[in-house]
Amino acid sequence: MKFKITLTIIILALIVGITAFINFKTLEVKKDLEENAQFVIKDNGEEIAVLDMKEIQSLGPKEFKANLKSSGKEAITYTYTGVLLKDIFERYNISLIGRSSIIVRAIDGYSVALDMDKVLEDDNVYLAYMREGEALGNREDGGRGPYQMIISKDPFSQYWCKFAIEADVK
Ligand SMILES: Nc1nc2c(c(=O)[nH]1)N[C@H]1C(S)=C(S)[C@@H](COP(=O)(O)O)O[C@H]1N2
Ligand SMILES: [Mo]
């Protein structure tokens, strides 16, 4: 009798433990960066390259601060991780000197035009993929990524581009 009770307790404990472990693993995967998230670079509308998260990260991640201002809320300063947008083009030997602008487009049809002067500044226009060390998430899960174009020196975030999927140099 005593043995049966002990056995039942052990089995129940195992079930609880295994369930907790599986849930933890699922969460861990969700928290992970979307490795296959693609970002396209274009030159006057012509596709030059399709990058994934690994390739973006290989360009040399930088940490920077920027003020997120959501409508109806106070601006909050966050630390982001990403790469300079100009470094992505440099990697593919596309010179930005003498060009006029870069258009960043998002999955929801939103687009932002960036003056080249701004893009060429140090520590300003980034393609970010983490905020406070966490992946940005995507449109489906209520996030702002996997990639978000962020203008670090802007006091507000209305010219940033969430869910960014491509950058086209003009
Ligand atoms: N892709 C995309 N990016 C976008 C927008 C949008 O609708 N789609 N809205 C802009 C506006 S108007 C604001 S104020 C900021 C901040 O939005 P958030 O608070 O949802 O981050 O994102 C900007 N970037
Ligand atoms: Mo806005």
C-alpha cells in the first residue's frame, strides 16, 4: 500500500516536471532570434542580396540607445543591438556616396525614406534585431521585428520602421 502511494507520487512528480521542462523549452525557442528572418538589399529596385540573421550579425553588432515613443505614452530610452544600415551596403560593395536616399520597406506596407546624409552619419541609422538583449519578435506575436530600422539620434520614433524587410538605395 505504502509502496503504491510512493510510486504514484513519483509518477505525478515526473509528469509535472516533464511538462514544465517542455513548456520551458518552447518558451526558449520563442525567445530565440528568428535565424531565418530575411532582409533584402536593393540597388534602384534591383535585388542585390538576401541576408539572414547570421549574416546580419556577422557585420559586427553594435549596442546603441534610442528613445521609443509610442502614441499616448512617454518616450522610453532602450538599449538596442543591431548593425549600421550603411555597413550592410558596404559589405556588398555598394557605395552610398553620391546616392540620394535609402527606402526601407516593411511587411505591413509601411515605408520610410532616409536622406543619405543621415544614413552616412556615425552611430545613427541602424537595423536592429534585439532590445535589452531580447529578440524583437514579429508582427504576429505583437513584436516589432525581427528587424527594425531605428534612427538612434531621433528624439521620437515615428520615422523608425518596424517589421523591416528591405532597404533600397536610390
Ligand atoms: N512598419 C511600420 N513601422 C512603423 C509604423 C507602422 O505602422 N508600420 N508606425 C510608425 C509610427 S507612426 C510610430 S509612432 C512608431 C512607433 O510605433 P510603436 O509604438 O508601435 O513602436 O513606429 C513607426 N514605424
Ligand atoms: Mo505615430
